[in-house]
Amino acid sequence: MAKINVGLDIGFSSIKVVSLAKDQDRYKLVSLGSTPSPQPGIISDVDEDLEVLADSIKKLFTAANIDQREVIAALPESKVFTRVIDDLPYLTDAELSSAIHYAAEEFIPMPLSDVNLNWQVLVRSEAKGRNAKTVVLVIASPKNAVLKYIKVLDKAGLRAKVLETEIIAVTRSLVGNDPFSPSTLIMQLGATTTDFAAVSKGLIWLTRSISTGGIALTRSLVQHFNFEMNQAEQYKKIYGIMEDQLEGKVFEALKPVIDIIAGEGRRVIQAFETKYPSNPIKRVIVSGGGAKMPGLVIYLANVFGLEVQEADPWYSIVKEKDVVLKLSQDNSSYSAAVGLALRTED
Ligand SMILES: Nc1ncnc2c1ncn2[C@@H]1O[C@H](COP(=O)(O)OP(=O)(O)OP(=O)(O)O)[C@@H](O)[C@H]1O
Ligand SMILES: [Mg+2]
């Protein structure tokens, strides 16, 4: 029987699950599903809230007909410290490990004993020499954040094979490790945060996370129009960032928040291009639930002066015809879950 991989993305506004079967060199969609997250959900530290959340996850697995108990789950970018270290010379494995620990102390604002430290080598020269260098992506996950996820999964009767950060999973489903894909800025617009990654040659070179996401946009409409949250949410989804709708009133209310997000995107592009001047960013991919906002792609294309695309995490995946239509409606919400399920074992 084909091996089945389950990716689970526990977001603040919704929980998404995807299971894929490996069929020779390709992945085939087996099942998918999503359900609204109970509130306060994953941001809570209270046991009872986490029980309620675990119960929703259990029901989602039943509804999606997934009986695997081992999953690959995502940690939120905002809780994890990610950094590319690119000023290392040629190093042996042992030297590399100690160099990373040394560098990590500088960018992690907590004792190293409180984090799980992982890294991925991006570039490594084969031998010593003047131009020899080593570039690594270092990921430090605070142990208390990791433990919370393990606890929730445990309450849901699940076990985490791997926990990785949301933006790493998103990058895998949207760009894969295609060394020929153009240099890309990925923007993952969630409910609580927007996460960014500068990706080139199929590798992540820079990441950032800000606490401005879909909720901030909805709140802006609440304040402007004195709406209830639900009503504001609907206006956001229907009118979005389109100047010609409702005399531009919704546009005006959303614009300052979108500009915060776009501004951070521009800073990530600039930071990447300053470091790697021969390798300019050629396109932007918007992903996450917020990517579906009407007018967003065009608005961002004007801001960045670049090609902007809405994410399609399913592009490399084999699927039956009848699910294709359903998928196209909420493509971009599944980027992290698909990327998690695409992770191969180390
Ligand atoms: N059509 C739409 N237009 C605008 N915003 C939308 C649309 N559909 C969903 N959203 C917004 O996307 C957000 C949810 O996206 P997503 O499912 O990626 O978040 P999440 O993973 O639950 O949150 P987080 O990653 O912050 O924990 C919500 O804020 C929602 O309002
Ligand atoms: Mg999310």
C-alpha cells in the first residue's frame, strides 16, 4: 500500500488537514478538510481550551476520513526564531554545529537550553579555500511552544512525526525545491500574522513575521463603520481592496493596514536584494486565507511593480477531476497543510 502523509495546520481561524499518498515520484491527493477553530484555540495556554481545540481536530479527522495517527504539523512563524547565517567559512560537521550554537546565542532572545535548535545547510563548499563558504538556515523553536502543540495533538489522539514552521511548509508547496524557479517573495496572510519568505533556487534566504493579518483588517472595518466583527468580516471578503466598490469606503478603511503588510514585504525584498544584489526578486506569491481578498493581487502588483500571483499549493499534486473545482475556491488556505504533507522523511 502507498505510504500516506498527513499535514495538519492548526490556525487561529481554521484548522486544515491534507493527506497525500506517494505514488512513485508524485503525490496524489487522498483527502482534505478544514473546520473553524474554536476560540481562543491555539493561542490559549489553558488546558480546557486546548481540550476543546483537540476535540475539533478529532472531529475534522473523522469527517475527512483520515485514520492515520502520525502527522506533520506546523508551528507558527511568530513563535519561532529563524535566521540565515551566511558568513561562515568551510567547516567540518563538528565545527558547523558549534558555529551555529555560537551564532544562535546572538539572535535568540532566550537561553539556548530553552529552544530546540535545527538547521538546514543551504550552501556548502566541498573543501577549504579562499572562496569556500557555508550558508545555513537555523530554526530555533522554544520548547514551551513545542510542548503545547504536542499536548494538543496528544489530546486529539495524534502524534507529531515532525513539527516545522508554517513558512517552510508553505514554501515547499508553492515553490518546491525547484532550483530554476525565479526568485520569489512569498507572503502568507493568516488571521493573526503575515509571514514572509524570500526564496531563491528553491531555498529560503530570509524570513519575517509581523502581527498584522486578517484580523487587523477586519478590526479596521469594525472601527471605521461601527460594524460587528461578523459584518466587517463579510464586507472584507465581498468588497476587499477595490477602489470602485462602495465609493471606495471599504478600500479607504483597509488600505492603511494593507500598506503595513505591503511595506514589510517591500523591506524583505530590499533586505534580500541588498544581500544578494545579483539575484533580484522577480515575483510575489500571496498565500493564506487573506490571499483571496478581492483586489489584493492587483493592488500589490502596483505597490511592488512585480508580477503577483495567488498561491496554488496543489499544482504538483495529482487529483481527481471532480475535486479540482472545489479546490480552486480555497486554494491558498491549504498551502501550509499541503507543504507539511509533502515533507519527506529525513
Ligand atoms: N475572501 C477573503 N477575503 C479576505 N480575507 C479572507 C478571505 N477569506 C479568508 N480571509 C481571511 O483569512 C484569514 C484566515 O486565513 P488562514 O486560514 O490562512 O488563517 P489561520 O491559519 O487560521 O491563521 P493564523 O495562521 O494566523 O493562525 C482570516 O482573517 C479571514 O478573514
Ligand atoms: Mg495559518
